[in-house]
Amino acid sequence: MSADAYAVKATAGWRRYLRWNTDHKVIGVQYLVTTFVFFFIGGLLAMLVRSELARPGTDILAGQQFNRVVTNHGSLMIFLWIIPVFAGFANFMLPLMIGARDMAFPRLNAASYWTFLAGGVVMVASFFVGAAETGWTAYVPLSIRAPDGQTVWAVSVIIIGASSTMGGINFITTTLTMRAEGMSFWRLPLFVWSMLATSLLVVIATPVLTASLILVALDRLVGTAFFDVAAGGSPILFQNLFWFYSHPAVYIMILPGMGIISEIFPVFSRKPIFGYKMIALSSMAIAVLGMTVWGHHMFSSGMDPRYRVPYMVTSMIIAVPTGVKIFSWLATIWDGKLRFTTAMLFALGFISMFLIGGITGIFLASIPFDIHVHDTYFVVAHLHFVLFGGSVSAAYAGLYYWFPKITGRMLDENFGKGHFILNFIGANLTYLPMFLAGALGMPRRVADYAPEFARLNQLATLGAAILGVSSVPMLYNIVVSWVKGPVAEANPWQARTLEWQTSSPPQDQNFDVPPVITHDPYDYGVAGPAADRPQSASAAAD
Amino acid sequence: MRERTVFALVIISLLLLAAGYIVGTQVNLLPTPASSRAVLVDGLMRFLLGIATVIFLVVEGALLFAVLRFRRRGADDSQGASYRENTTLELVWTLVPAIIVVIIGFYSYRVLAAIERPENDPLVVEVESSQFIWTFHYPEQQFSSSELHLPVGKPVRLEITSKDVIHSFWVPDFRAKRDATPGQVSELLITPTLVGRFPIRCAELCGGGHAAMTSVVIVESQAEFDRWILSEAGPAQ
Amino acid sequence: MEHAMATHEDHFRAGKLLGLDHRKLGMWLFIASEVMFFGGLIAAFLTFKLGTPSTDSALLNVAQVGVNTFVLLTSSFTVVLALSAIRAGDQRGLRAFLGLTILLGAAFLSGQAFEFASLYREGLTLTSGVFGSSFFTLTGFHGLHVFIGVVWALRNLIKAMRGGYRAETSIGIELFGLYWHFVDIVWIVLFTIIYLI
């Protein structure tokens, strides 16, 4: 391939983000902006849910409508926000972090974004033809009988899955074949390790979801018998195929976030990451183990009881590599010189909230307890602690950390801290009461509930309102800072990974010459002048 | 390690274990257990809660301590410590959680075996669900009802199925739940231990009426149960 | 100071894993994802084969499909020959073996179409029950993959006729070969679990 193929048209300005562009930095921004838009739509849907649930009785959304809002809230957040936002960060940062000028397959990269956007448009379009209404889990036979929008929804998920797989292939190939000289595996930043583990899951698990939804679409459109009980079809088959992907999916949703946290703590503690190898290997262990636990979503399904116990075992074992990470992070900040930038605050909030999510995951792995709380608000609380308290906090941390590198501007730290405080209070207030509601008897996906749950629901709705408000300082900050925030220097955080050895934003093709790596990524804690040793002595910032 | 540190660690550990024990034994978050399995499940839950309390306090405590104690003072631009590993510590925080989950796993398995153990000569009730009602068939007594009556203290085997989409039969007070799947019959074993009326809720999204798909299980004395059977099924019993 | 602009290849020379070309690695990963896709469909087929026994499978003509299988496996052989031809600089050999591959692939597809038609006549259809649904979906998606492979081979053949391949730039044929062998191996699995067991 000639160098021309990689010559990015130097049209600066915002218009290049609206067109096909193979530069990974442009694609990264395209993903980030698009996913944040879907995040806000999903958030509005959540506000609708919490408004309806503020009081018992049907206020604004009746049964079927409520089911549609709940379904699309979940679907948007999972498929159009949390999975692809990390693909966005990875797109921008991964080549920079390994000393490459772009991804291994730049055109495939661009294709993955536009496929993602198309899938997102189709999913939103499904709202308007009679939206999907089965919960994002789309269990059969309900999803076979649901109105037309369900098919459109299923097609959109297949399209988005294709985009995700394209990205996964690209990230793995890039990491394995485009590392600069000296960038051995044990010098890779932990975000890169986490993306490697994540991408392996994406490539292996996503196609099974595609298969399951194709079977649903075939039953709906041409009358095949896969899930037609009268003809011998099997609803349990759908659950197995669906969860074979959708459980690894939750690790796809959390591992990159953990990678970001691993980047942030050393920088803002001025200490090396503790237990680098164990953190890297734990990501791979979680990925592998994560493929063996899916049956824990089916403990009450009437599945053969003998098969339940192995899933309990694997689901509990996965706590061990997870714990290794948490303890390593604690040991990283211990004896550090902590700077409470907004990114650092969100990283600390991540540990505190993810811990609750993780602990309650062990509760859910215990079959007898799970039988009681499966499909109740206990699970809703658990999943929001890990996904909102965990993954979203990490996405916010990544935003505040990398915004200067991506845009060349600094975000305002005061608005950032306001965002953090409102977010932390709001999240805990929203989701903590849900544990109790579920254990006391409130099922999930209900538009109405018994009066005994009113108080807990009011608290949760209040928390959700605070969360809604918390998005205001964030949004304002992003927009205003991007347009006229203070200009960012190359390395405002004095970090050592390679992306900070480029200008903010990085120049075309990132590096004048491929850098030679001479240090590990977290070489802090070493006394010396302010000119910290970067990972590459030869990479020159613009 | 210094004596003072060891001493402090011992005291803190004892306090943590005490906190865990107190939370595990005193905190009463769930409604009164109304079945034999509920008693066992609640015991398991308290155990989990006690362990969770200890872990929570350790991690959040360490986090809070670190945030307060190691924050940068003023414009201190110096580096933090430089250590990157500590094999003993890493072994401890790998093995201790592993041991904890093994214990939890064993305890859970024992509870599971106990609550799913088939009893001799249970009362069999067929639970049939459809959008959005529960119907209960008493095969031995040969009648159907929209009410579920059960005699207290007697083992019951519910045979649960659906006529249309997947529902889920859940009695929170029994801590018992099983999906109602069309095309298959799923068993649920319960021995109610308290007389009373307990809500039945559907726990699998089944359409617009999912939230309203509720019923009630009436647990009564054997005599009252027999009277109810008689009134429903007629005198040929 | 002037820095020479690094070529794209420079970036690939550093840090390779086992000397594996990035395009081959990409193809292997794509094949892995496709294996998982077929895995899902195979799981569905086996669920019904083992859980819902039906007499429908008696309608299958193992001998006929066995011949078709032989045809497809032969096409894997011709692909290998095509690749070694171009690696030796043999343009005619490349074209000949690519052409043979296309013919054999097309023959396989025709054989399948013929089989599908006769099964339909006998009442085994996509909607006739769980066996029909899972049989036609599984073999149908495989056939789709063969079809895509035939189109790809045709495109390669046209490129070869224009002299588009040399011994050093034959990676396109190698990538196609990887895909084609994968499609064949999937067929071996399918033939075994659908027709033989």
C-alpha cells in the first residue's frame, strides 16, 4: 500500500467528521459523539421509566408502552452507548498507545463506524413502527408474537453486532501486528490489554447473538418452527444462545472501563501501577471465564437442575481475578500523591460503586438466593451498579482524562467536580433502594407495583432526577470547552504513555517516525526533574 | 512489620468481623419466611450479607483512608512511592477471596440440595399461566381454581407451565420462583410453614399486563384446606 | 532535521506476532467469528435432532449428498493447487485451478439446489417443522457462504486474467484459500452431523 492510501485529507474543521474518513482519530471522535447522543436518548427513556414508577398506579405509561420504553432504554444503553463508546476511546487511543500511525485496517475501521450508525438509526427507527417491547433480552415466544418493530429491532442488533465484530478484528490485529519497536507485550498500557481481552470476546461471542436473532427473525417472517412450541420448538434454546453472547457482553462492557481506570490511577497518584502483570492477566482470565457462566441467567428457567451448579461455580470463581484488580488499584493509590482531578474522582467513584455491583454479583451467583431475586429489582440494582456505577464512571473518567488529547482543549474542572458529586449522589440514591425493593418482592419490568414499594421507588426516582440534572454541567462543559476552552498542551497530566508524547490533538499519522519504546508505561515514583521519562525517548511532540 | 501495625490490623480485623456478624444476624431486610426453603435461603442471605459487610468495609475503608491520607498537599510535585508488587500481599488477596467463594459455594450447594429435595407424597398442584392469569389445577381432587390454597406444613410439588409466552411463578414470602415455559412442565417444591395470605407475582415480562399478573396463595390449616377442597370439588372426595 | 516519512510497511515490520501478516490474522479472526456463527446454528440443529426425534431425516439422500461433498472437497484441493501455481509464477496454472474451483463450487451449489427442490417436493420444507427449519437454515447459510466464495473466486479469476497476481503478491489468493477451506471444513462438520450420524 502506498503512503497515499494513508494520507488523510488535511481538511481541518468539523465537516470531516460528517464524511467517510479512514483516520482512526476522526473515527474515534465519530464514535464518541454518536454514542454520547444515544446515551442521552437512553437517559431520557430512563427518566420516563422513573417518572412512571414514582408512584404506584399507571400515570403516564400504560403496560405495553411502558414495556417499549424499558426495552429501548436497555437496548440503546447496551448496544448504542456503553459497548461502542469504549470502541470510540480505543479507536482514538490504541494506535497512539502502541506507537502506530493508524489501525491495521483503516477502511474496515471507517466501515465499522458507518455500520454502527446505520444500525443505530434502524434501532431508533424501530420505535416508530411499533417498538420492540420484550425487554432487551427478547425472550421467545413473546418476541415472536410482538408487533413489527421487534423485527426491525432484531435486524438493527444484527447490524450493530457486525460493526462490533469488525472493530474487534481490527483492534486485535492492530495490537498484535502494529506495535512499535520495543513495545513488548509487557510494556503495553493496560487499556490496550483490556481492549485485547474485550475484542477476543467480541469476535467469539457476538456471532452467536446474530444466530439467535436470525432464528427469531425467521420465525417471525417466514414461519420457521425454532421457537414454535406446538411444532417442537424450544424457548430454552433461545435463552442459551442469547446468553452465550449476552453474558460475555457484560465483560465487553466493563473490561475497557477497567483498562481506563488502570491508566488513570498511576498518573494521578504519581506511582507505578501495582501488579501490572496480574492486572493484565486478570483481564484475559475474566474474558475466558466469562464465556463459561451464561447459565446463571437461567437458574429459575426450569433447566435441568444438574447443570446449574457448574455455572454457580464459574460465576463465583470470576470474583477472584476481579478482586485482584480492585486490590491492585487500592495498592496503586496507597502511598501515592493523589491529585483529585475530575478523571481521578470518577476513577475513585468507579471502585466504590463497582464494588457494590461486584459483591451483589456473588449473591446472584448463589443459586438459592438467585431463585428468589432473579428478575426482580435486586438484579436491576446490581446491573446498574456495575454498568452505571462502573462502566459509565469509567467512560466519564476517560472523557475527562483524554478530552485534552482528543480536542486540544481543557475541560473545566469545576463543572467536572460538580458533575461528579451530583452523579455519585444520584447514582447511589437511585440504585441502592432497588436492592431492597427486589428482595422484598418487586419484580422487574413492571409499570406498576404494590403500595408497599412506594417509598423505595420515590427515593429511586429522586436519585434519577439528580442524575438527570448531573448531565447538565457535563454537557455544558463539553460543548463550551470544545469550542473555546483553554488550549491544551501536549501532556497536561504529565503522563507517560505514548499518546501524551504527541501534540493535542495529535498530528496527521501521529508520529513523524515510528517511535522506539524504551520504558514501561507507568514509570512513576522515580525521583527526578519535571521532565518525566516518557515511554519513548524518540517520539517527539509537535 | 511494626508491632503497632500488627496490633492495629488485629483490632481492625476483629471490629470488621464483629460488624459482619452483627449485620448478618441482626439486619432483617426480608419479610418473615413463610416456607421451609425460605428459612434456609434467609440464613444463606444473612451469611452473604455478613461477608459482604466485611468486604465492603475493608475496601471502602481503605479507599477512604487512602483518599484522605495520601492526597497531595499544596503544590507538592513530587512522586509517590515506587513499589510495583508484593508477592505476599498479592497471594493473600488472591487466596482469601478464593477461599471465601469456595465456602459460599459449598454453603449454597447445601442449601440448594435441601430446598430441592423431593419429599414423600407431596400435594401436587398444576400451575397454568397465560396472559395474564394464574390457574391452579388440583389433579388428585380433579378441579381447577383461580385461587391457590395450600395446607400448612405439608410438602407441595407445583408443576408449572404456560399456555402462551414465558411467565414466572414467584411467591416472595416463600423465596420460591420458577419460570412457566410453554411446552414444558417445571417443578417447584415448597413446604409452607406459616398460615396467611401471600402474594404471587409474575416475574418474567409477558406483555402489557405483566405488572398486573398477580394472585394470592392462601395457606391454611389442614381442616380449612379440606373444607375448601370440598366446597370447590364437590363431595366425591 | 528531515525525517523520512515511514511507509505503511515500516509500521508493520515492527512488533509482529510470530511473523504473521496482518491480513492473514484478520482473515483468521473473521473465520473464528464465522465458526461461532455456525456454532449457534449447529447448536439449534443438534438441540432438535437430539431432543425432538423426527422421521424427516429419513428423507435425506446421503449418497447423493456424499457425492456433492466430494465435489466440494475437491475444490479445496484445486484452491491449494492454484496457490502453489501462482507462488511458482505459473499464471496459467493459477487461472486454470481458479476456474476449476469455480466450476466445482457451482456444481456443489447446483447439487444442493437439486437436493432442496426434491426435499421440498417430498414435504420437507423450511416451515414443515423443527427438523426442516433447522436443516434448511443451517445448510442454507452454508450455501450462502459457498456462493460468496464462488463470486470471490470469480473476481480473483478476472484479476488473474488481467495479470493482477505475481508470486510475491499472491496474498489475495492465500486469503481466499483460507476462506474457502473454512467453508469446506464447516461442510465436513455439517455433513457429519446432518447426514452421517
